[in-house]
Amino acid sequence: MFLTEKEILDTPVALAKTCAMFEAQAEEIAAFFAANTQRKFTFFGCGSSYMLSKGAATLFASLPNTAANAIPAGDYIVDSAFWAETVKDSIIVTISRSGKTSEMVRAVKHIKENYGCPVISLSMKDENDIMSMSGLDLTMDWCYDNSVCQTRTVTNLYAATLLLAAAYGKDERLAASVKAAAATNEAFQAKNREALEKIAALDWTDVTVLADGPVCGIAEEGALAFTEIAMLTGRYFRMLDYRHGPIVISGKNSLTLMLLRPCGESLQGDMVRDVMAHGGPVVTVSDKAENRYGAAAHIQIEGIEDFAAWGIPFIYLAQMTALLKSVAMGGNPDAPTGLDAYITLK
């Protein structure tokens, strides 16, 4: 078994520990928000964690009287002056597997020295380079992926952003949904493994992931999983926006993975049919069996009330399908060409 697969399969265990950590640190998190009353957040990430930052910013910006932005740390250090008004008076949230990526460390150091913003650090490696600059450190070292491609790390960082939003917004429904997604993840993996093997065996050479709203970041990461793990082209687009040009890339060898929201179903159903007309296999994912709309396969998500938390089972579908496709093509998902676990700038 490849290391990447072992880490994917370990995700349910890691998620349980992450949920437990947030419960254990609930008073500390509440105290941080009581002491730092800004209603403005700026999320920082690189690569996968920047994708998660975009989803987190979308979620936080949907909360009452709250503004949120996401900045790639590399963009910030190239031209920090451009981002000055964005970061001023923000709570900075860093999302990082290692906490050692040069762009992230330099960005946080610059912000602390010039603006004195409070920092929340989400990472998977204890004693990292950002912790000393953080007012609230949430380290999940049980989730650290030793594989080059992040899998359980990404899933737990995503869950952590949801639990942080739930704590900030006092949203018990979201917190309960994350816990439900964690508790059912092992059964979800087992139930859908055979279906994913069949999907991986279909004749496709590129992938498009379509999803909207708070899952936008984790869905984009799902597309990246196909690029990194299977070394096939993976792209992400918003659901209905896909019609506005990008759909021309869809063909008979294109797999389209679509996460359908529990609203606007007729609009999304029409989108499924439009994509299917291009000839490639389509996989729909939703909470209702009838939302297959004639697709090649349908995966049902059950027992998770809040749509944002659907991203937890959804990313498993992308990661495992990518891994199974890599193996089917004779690839090595543990050794993608030219990719490092984290980047150190000279």
C-alpha cells in the first residue's frame, strides 16, 4: 500500500482528534476572540493552503458584520505595500502544513512588525516558525502528511477552518456537522471505495471539479489532487459559471466531478445535463439519490446537515479517485515529479 493511501485511510482517526482538540481548547479560542474583537480576517496560504484560505474567507465573509479576504503568501511578500490596507486591522489566519514555508513565515513576520495584527496559526507541525508569532496556535501534529501530496492534512485543515468559524460565529449547527462528518468518514470511505474504483477505471484523461459557496476552496484542492497524485490535468470552476467559457474544454475524455448544493436543484440539474452533452463521464455528489440526473455515477452524502461540512467527505472522493487512477496508469502517487512537501526560498 502506498503511503499516500495509508494517510487517506487514516483521515477518520485524525478528524476525531482534531474535533477533540477544538473541544479541549474551546475556552482558549473564545478568550482569543474576546480579546481581539476585529470583525475582519485575512487568511494566508500557499498552494493547497491558499485554496483552503479562499474557502475560509468565503465562509467567514458570510457571517454577520464580518469581512474576510485570502492572500497567497507569495503574492504578499513580492508586493506587501499593495496589500497594506487589506491586512491592517485584521485578524491574520495562517494555514500551513509545516509552518515553515518561506513565503508564509516572511509574510507573518512583516505583518507583525509593521501592523501588529493578532495571528491565528493552523498547522500540522509543532515547534514551527510561525507559532512564536501567533496569539492562538492550533497545531494538529497527528495529521502531518509525510507524503509529498497532502491528503489527510488538507482534510483536517479544512475541518479546522470550519470549527474555527463555528467558534467565532457561535454556530452550533456547523460544529455539529463537522463532528458528524468526522464520525461517519470511515464508513463513507468503505461504502464508496468500490464505486471509486469503477470511476477510476473509466476512460478519462483530465478532470474538472465543479462546486460553489463555502466548499470552493476544498473543491479546488480536489482538482489539484488529480494534478499532483495522478499527474493529470485537474481544473476547478464554480458550478453555473462553468458555462461562461470553460465548458468548451469538456470532451469525451473529461471526467467531471460535481458537488451539488441542497438548493437551486433545477439549475444544477440543467448544468449536469449540459456537461453530459459534451460526452465525458460525470459524477454527481449530493444528499439525494434522485440528484443523479443520469450521470455515470452518483455518490450520496448522508447525515451531515451543513453544506460546508460536505467538503470533508467530498475531498476523500477526489483524493482516492486520483490515487486509484494513478495506480491504474502504473504511476507512483507517493513520488510526483518535481514536487516538494514545502518550499524554502533562497
